[in-house]
Amino acid sequence: MCGIVGIVSHSPVNQMLYDSLLLLQHRGQDAAGIATNSGHSFTMYKANGLVRDVFRTRNMRSLLGNSGIAQVRYPTAGSASSEEEAQPFYVNAPFGITLAHNGNLTNSEELKIELFNIDRRHINTSSDTEVLVNVLAHELQETTSGYALDPATLFNAVKKVHKRVRGSYAVVAQIAGYGLLGFRDPFGIRPMCIGFNETDKGAEYMLASESVALEGMGFRFLRDVMPGEAIFVDLDGKLYNQQCADNPTLNPCAFEYVYLARPDSVIDGVSVYAARLKMGEYLADKIRKELSSGDIDVVMPIPDSSRPAAIQLALKLNLEYREGFIKNRYIGRTFMMPGQAVRKKSVRQKLNAIGSEFKGKSVLLVDDSIVRGTTSREIVQMARESGARRVIFASAAPPVKYPNVYGIDMPTRAELIAYGRSTEEVCREITADALVYQELDAMERSISEVNPALKSFEASCFNGIYVTGDITPEYLARLEHARLNPKPQRDDIVRSQLNLNLAGTD
């Protein structure tokens, strides 16, 4: 999961891109990058860290031009945290291209071999974004051989990219001196929308992962980019679009609505906030069937993304709603922490319990989901330490049982607490007195009732069904092996060499 943005404006875009990344910071805190285009020249700066820590005044001043792209990243399974992996990526031929993307290519290893042996292109990192920009560059080179670069040529190149690339991808790219290109995978797994702003000099356009970035920058939401569709905005602010996939279908990632997206965003016609309220209603129905509400004194959310569901659940069950945990907003999401020990420590730093709200009470804690269970277990223990008489845990999402291969960091079955365990066993693992999970069909109805046009979802982490149709047990086994046996990064290799050299001088 990452956040991407692209802007074509009639004024410098460096500040707009920076501010847009701040609005998308929740989508990744590992690295940030901006690339701008002035004439036929690119300027780019990227590094590991939060947006506010990556960019300094001197960096911003160097980012010249009225068009640009930007990205915030968190790494997926097996990927590196090296600054070399930060986006955007750049290739100088043909034309000069910078590209950033949100998602995960499921055939990146095969593409690397094709690029080297057939296309004669070299991949220097383990990032699938570098693979993607080279595939696009190759197809542009093939398509434009002897022809001018125009929207039709660009869209033909995207058609060929769709035929070669598998997985999830929402892409923003710049072609030096030409404009901004955006496209979305044929399954519409990762979100992307487009907005515009009318000025005295003409229209300005913005592509972004979430509508909140558009609105926060004063752009009017136009629509979502359709699955398989490509958008091109030239440097004069003229917009072109074309469907570039043969059989596109819309299968948005259900986890976007459960957890990933900001509640004030609208994704594929669905208000994230409204969907989470609906999840609370359906979860209330499940609790009413399985538990006696008379045994519950108070409902509390685990801040922040579960708050709408908890509010609606309490309302429907006619229970008191209280805030029992206060969140330190300067700690990153524990879901994204790289190790169990770090994640466990971070929970205590991130949340603090208000003891008076727990003492002597039977408490129903509502969270958006339970992935590894580390956070849930720590929270239950914190509630008990604060004096709770009974702790009931409820998840607004179904059990997460399967690896995600489309850009969310939940890759191995061994790390998923619900894999191979019953609800009762998970309840014991997190040390709760009772546990209630949302039903899968109820979660999907929570989304589709907000937008009835949505008929299917990418929900593989819940049901094990991978919509791209190319995920095999062997592929998942390779993912798990990569997770458990990460390749040493360049910094680690350099340190090892230095240590060997030093040891040899003794």
C-alpha cells in the first residue's frame, strides 16, 4: 500500500505535491519522493522517512516545473527499505520517464528475465516499480518507433503494458516535455481518482490515490479512474482518456474500506466513512445473536479507523459509547511495523488507557481487523491492567486467513493469527473473554449498499480467492520463503565487507 499523486498545473507544483503527500501520509511512512518536469528536464528528490522529514527547503527549491508526480511508500513483503527502493523511478529512454505506483506486480520476477534477455533492459533494485517503468518505457519505444508521441500512441503502449503485467497497480508517470500519464490495472484493485481546478489560465488536473488529497488541495473531484483506463494530461492542461484493457472488471480491495483509506475519502463511489458505519451495524447484529448485550457495560473503539463502526454498533445495541484509549499520533501504524517485538513495544507507545473508563466494567472493544494478533493481545492486557472486569473483542472485518499479494504487508500464513485457528482459539490467543468476527458477506454488503454498482471485491486475505487468477500455492510458498530469508541489502553488504577488512588488519 502506497499513496501516489500527479499534477499538471499552470504554476509550480512542488508545494502542491508536498502538501498532497501529507494528506496521503497514512498510506505509507517508509519513504517519500517527488519528481517534477520543467521543459525537457526532470528534477527528483526521494529518501526514507516521513514527508516532513524527507524534504527540506533546499530540496523543494530544486523541484522546478508545473507538472510532477509524488509517492509515499511502505514496503511490501520481501522488499527493501533502502533509499534506492524509494519512488519515483526514472529511465532516460525513450523521451525520459518518471513513474510511481501503488500496488504489487505478481509476475515481476518473470518480467525481470524478459526485460534483460529480450528487451535488453537492466533492473538494478528489487522494486517492482523499476520493473514497471522499464516495461512502460520498452512498450513506448516499440510503439513510437517511426511515429510521433501523441495520446493514441501512449494508450497503445499502455494496452501492451496491461498484456504483460499482472497484479495490482495504480500508476502515475511523466513523459519529459509531454505531460502526465495515469493508468489503473484491469481489475481496479488499487484506487485512483482524478480531479480538476479551473483557473484563469485554463484547467489544472490532479490524479491521486484518494479523493481526500484532491479536496485538500482545492481540486474538485471529477471521478474515479476506471479499471484498465489510461488518462493523459498534456502540459497545456488538455485531458485525454481511453480504455486500454480488453475485459476490465472492478474489484476494489475490501481492505481499503476496512482499514487503509482515510474515512473522509470516497473510493469507487463509496464513502469510506459510510461503509464503516454499515460495518458497525452488521457487527451489532452478529453480537446480538452471539452474546447477551446485558453483559456489556460500554463500547470502546481502538482508535482511529474502527471509530465509525464502534459508534454505530453502540447506537444499534443501545449501549454506552466511551473513548477508553488515547492515541499518540506521532507513532506509525503498528500494522506496518517490520517485526513482532518492535510491533509489541509500539502498541504501548501508541495507545494509553484511561483507567477510570475501564475499572469494574465489562468492556466491548471494537477494532477494524485482527491481522497478526499482537496489537489485539496487548490491548486486551492493557484493558485488564486498567481494571476491566471483562474484555470482549469484536472485529469489523472477517478473520484474516490468507496472504495478500496485491500490496498489503500480510504475506505469510504463519504471521496471521486466524490461519488454521478457530474463533475460540484466536480468542484464547489474544486473551479475551469473548471474540466476535464480522461475516464476510456482511462486510461486502456494508460496501456495496453504499454503492450498489459494486458487485465484487478483492478480498483474498479473507477468502483466499485471488482475482488476477495467477496465484498458485508455489507462488505463495516463494513469497513466504522470501519473507523468512530476506536478501541482504547493499548497506548490510558494505558493513560486512568493512568488518572483514578490519578483521584482516589485526
